[in-house]
Amino acid sequence: MKDDKLLRWVLALYTALVFLFVFAPIAASLVFSFNSDRFPTIPLGSFTTDWYVKAFSNPEVWDAALRSLIVSSVTAVIATAIGFSAAYSDYRYDFVGKKAFLVLALLPPTIPLIILALAMLGWLSMFNASGLTLSIIIAHTVLCAPFAMAVIRLRLNQMDPNLEPAAWNLGASEWVTMKSVVIPFTLPSIIASLCLTAAVSFDEFAVAWFVSGLNKTVPVVILEILTGNIDPQVNAIGTAVFLVSITLVVIAQVLVLRSAKKPEAA
Amino acid sequence: MAEPLVVFDNVVKRFGTFEAVKRMNFEIREGEFLAFMGPSGCGKTTTLRMLAGLEQPTEGDIRLAGKSLLDVKPHERDTPMVWQSLALFPFLNARENVEFGLKMRGMDKPARRRKALDWLERLGIGEFAERDVNSLSGGQRQRVALARALVTEPKILLLDEPLSALDAHLVIRMQGVLTKLQRELGITFVYVTHSQSEAFAMADRVVIMSKGEIAQIGSARDIYRTPASRFVAEFVGRNNIFAGTVNAAGNVETPAGTFTLDGKARPGDKVSFVVAADVVSLSVTKPAAPNVFTAQLISEEFVGSMVTLFFEAPGDTEVKVQVQERSLEGIPREPGQTLFLSFDPSHAHILKG
């Protein structure tokens, strides 16, 4: 019993350390974004929102934010549609080479981003399609579709295999069943996938930097400001980006966990 | 004689090289309660799924009301099913689940709502109409599944082991609900189960299946008293099987003893016959009756007021005797006790094959 308690404390401490390690830099960035000093040193100067005012009055930042928003939302929709189709094919059908299909479908996130980015740049320029907003959308869709597939597959695996036949049996054609059974059942995972892929795309730097050309997204702009000098504006932008991403990820997590908790249609 | 509602005409179903259903021919009569029973993997569920259109026969034809079903898609057949897993739509409430079939038929909203509520009421769960199906108990979910299948007023209802997930006392209650519904509605029920008590309690006719073939079709009584084969006799249980050779006098010589079967056996034949467990008599002294043999008591098993005694007769013959507890007064029941057992020749049924 006593050992149990000790173990619990050690585990709690360990978890706290991990969280500290992960979140300390982000927290620091947040703190310094409200600090009046130009250099991130302790003791802190006075409280200020100047860096936010400065960052958000920069037209380049607004431009990038708008582009990031468009890229991430379009990417989320396309990647989720592709991911859903792939996950459904896996759930519903057995075919020769299914294993190979799954491995290929889930492969992109395992490729080092720099390699993927270079390959994308080379490939897109063959069609004169590099350096456009569209190029970023294409590259991000490739990167995000596997995440969408993984999330939706998780939900589909909880679906009673008799649920679709039950709908056919009650007079629903296959298309009607897709609309009135499969999509409602997987809806939590579809929304989760939209949030998750939007967050991944919104944050992604390496691929965006390679294929975007002059059409910069927020992470690319941040790097450009940083390479010139140390500028606390970056902390302000970073904090804003972090809040957007973490909100999307939390929504996704809550939806996935909540639908996993209910043992449906047992 | 009414035209049979369903005809299975030389139906064969193969999955790869595995023959799940081997050339089946049978008819389902309008308004009857037909149960398919057999061990798992005997092809009973495949048969039901072929009727619903979820599997296509490899050979042969299935006709519903005289019309071939081969080119009819599952959603175009009017053969609603109650699933073993129930397969309720978890994102819809009880009423919306029941409305599903009506919605697919294009019925307008107020009408289908009224009808769904009527059915839920009829099955005694009207008060749960707006509840999430996941919050209902097993028995309530079962009723939602029944209402969902019956709301479109089909001619035939398919049931795939619908009670297998329920507690024993609920099973008995649902059996009552099902038989009452079937009688009131007058529609055909096709019921698949591995449970003998369910099949025998409810069905007008029972189809016993084994390895993709029909072993016997008949009323519960026929199957119990006059099993068509050794498989049926063993599967139904509660039967004692004796095997032996018929001697010149027409009596069957078995390891347990020599028995007369009232001339039902031809001299020289090797025969097996069954004697139901509830027609064997017990006594301490040798009775003046035909077909007496001795056996040693091994163990006993209680089910309510009935008790089943397990004996071993000479030649390792296992003999089961089922009697009312009360009738055992004065008979010693210690394991190892040797008693006299007897049965009337008219109760012996000779097995074919």
C-alpha cells in the first residue's frame, strides 16, 4: 500500500516535469510577449501590449494570417474528405493489396519534412505550380490526409458491422445509408479531423517555406522577422498562433475521447 | 393449402471453397413461426441473410410470394430483420430509430411520428420514446429493435438470435412478447437461434441444421419424440441412444441389455434407437415390465422441480432419466447406487442412418 502511494507521487512528479519541459518555452514566449523590454531577460520590465499592437499593425502579418487561414481551412476540408474515403474503404471492403494500400496511405507523416518539402517543390515546379497559395494547399493536404484517415478510422472501427446492413434492410439504398447512418455515426471524428488537420496546416513551417514562394504563411513570416533581429513581436504572434492551434487540438481531442467513451451499438 | 410465402429452391451458398449451405429445399408457410436451430457454423444465419439479401446464393433461387428475389437489392425487399447485436442507430433516439423505415418509404413527418409512437406504446416502452437508445436497458432496446422492424407492417419478420444477449428471466418474457405479437399480427416469423428452449417454446415448426444441411423439419414434438437421425437426437439432448444388433427373435441386443421394440426391427439389422429421458422409469426392485436393465447412478442435476439423474449402464452407456423430484421418494440416490431402469417398447424410436 505504502509503495503504491510512493509510486503515485513519483509518477505525478514525472508527469509534471514532462509538462513543464514541453510548456515552459511556450509559457516564456507568452510572458515575454507582454514584457516591455526588447530582450528576453529577467527581471522583467513593465507590462505592455505594444508588441501585439505592433505585430497586428504590420500588413505583412495580416496578409500571412489571412493566407494561413485560407490554406488551413481548405486543406482541412480536402484532407478530411480524402481521409474519410480512405478510412471507409478500409472499413467496408476487402481487396488484394489492402495492406499495401494502408501502409502507403499512412506513409507521408513518417517522411522527414525537409525531404517531403523538397520533393513537393520539385514535383510542383514540373507543372509550374510552385510558389502559389494552391501549392501550399496541395502539399499540406498530402501531409494531413493520413491524420484525417487515422482519426476517422478509429471511429469507424467502433461501428457495429451490422449498422449499414440494418439501414439497407429498412429500405435505405447505399447512398442514403452513407448520408443517414455512416456520416452521422462518424460526425464527431469528422469534426475532430477538420480541427486537427487545420491545426497541423496552420502551424506547419518547413513544407510551407519551401513551396510558398512569395505567398508566405504565418510560420514563414515569423522566421523572416526572427532572422533579421530579435523582436518581441514574434512572441506576440507566436502566442496568438499557439492559442489558435491549441483550441483546435483540444476540440479534436474532446470529440475523439468523448465518442470513444460510449460503447456504441453493443 | 395456401401458396408458400417463401420457397428455397436448390439454394447453395459457397464462401470460397467452403460450402456454408448445401443445396437447400424448403418452404415457409404464410403466417407460421419457423425457427432455424443448429450449432454455430451450421448455416442457419447464412440462410437468413440470403433471405434478407445480405448474401447472394451461389446457386438456386429464393422466391418470396412467388417472385424471385435474386435481382432484388436488400433495400428493395420488404424483409425487416431484428439483429443479434440489435444494430440500433446510436445517434438517434428510440422514436427516431423506429421512424427510420417509414422515413425511407417517404412517409411525412407527423404520420411517421404518430406511427412510431403507437408501436413503442404497443411494446410497452412509450415513455422512453425520446430517450437516447444507449441509456435504455437490454430489454427496452430489444423492444425498440422489434418496433423498428415491425413498424412498416411487413409480411415477414426475420430474427437473428435476438434474445441471446438478454438475461434468462428477460428471455422468457420476450418469448411471451414475440409469440403474442406473431399471433396478433398473423405475419410470418423466421427465427434463428442456437437455443433449443427458445425454438421449441415459440416455433410452429423447427428446422434443425447441421453442416449446411437440413437435418430435420418438424414440430417441436416430432423432433423431440422422433428424431430423424443420430445427430438430431444428440443435438436435442435429453435422449438416450442405444445401439445394437437385432437377434432372430426381433429383439435388439445392446451392451446395456436386450430390448424388445414391438417388432419395429428386422432380424440381422444393426440399429440405433432413442428413448427420451422423461419416459424411463426407476425402481429399487426389479419391476414386472419389459425392457428392464440395471445402471449405476453417477450424478444428478436440478432444474426447478425436475431432476435429471445420470446413470452408467453396462458397456459405458450413458443413460439420462428426467423425473419430478416428488416421484423419487423412497428411492436411494447416493452416487454408486444400482437401480432398475425400464421403458415401454412404444417409447423407443428407431433412428435412420
